[in-house]
Amino acid sequence: MPDLYVWIAWAIAALAFLLGTQVLGVAGLLAALIVALCVLTLTAAALGRRARGRQTRPDPRFEATDEIFRDPSSGVPTRVYVDRRTGERRYWKARDRAGR
């Protein structure tokens, strides 16, 4: 799916360039590029927030295992979850006894 966003970004950049140089002049080019960059930045931020939200809540098809380790990059205790049907493993932040 990210490839689609790359193509959309290139299309917006090409349109901004064409509009800026042919129709609006140099000032229009700058304005169109600023608007395009703002839209792309806000879109990326929204998609990133949604992706981070998915990573913090375990998927219901995954069952928690007894494996807990400290993530070397962040130092956060992490629990291993497994999909018994496929054997796929996922890693989510370990919850305390209260379920937080």
C-alpha cells in the first residue's frame, strides 16, 4: 500500500510544478509546492498515528505466550503473541496485571 502513496505524492508534485510554472508563475509554483507539502505531511502524520495505534493493541486472533523480554531499542517490556492457526508471531508492549 505505501507504493500507492508514493505515486500519489509524485503526481501531486508534478501537478504543482506544471501549475506553478505554466499557469501561476514562480510565486504560484512556490505556493502550490507549499500546499502540496502540507497536505502530504498531514496525511503521513495521520497514517502514522493510525499505524502506531494498531501496534499498541493486540489483534484478537493472537494469543499471549509466556515469553516477555525487554525490547533492546526502546527498553520497553514486550510480550510475544502467536496466531495458533498460522504460527505467525507478533510483539506488543507487555501489559501489567491490571491490564494496562
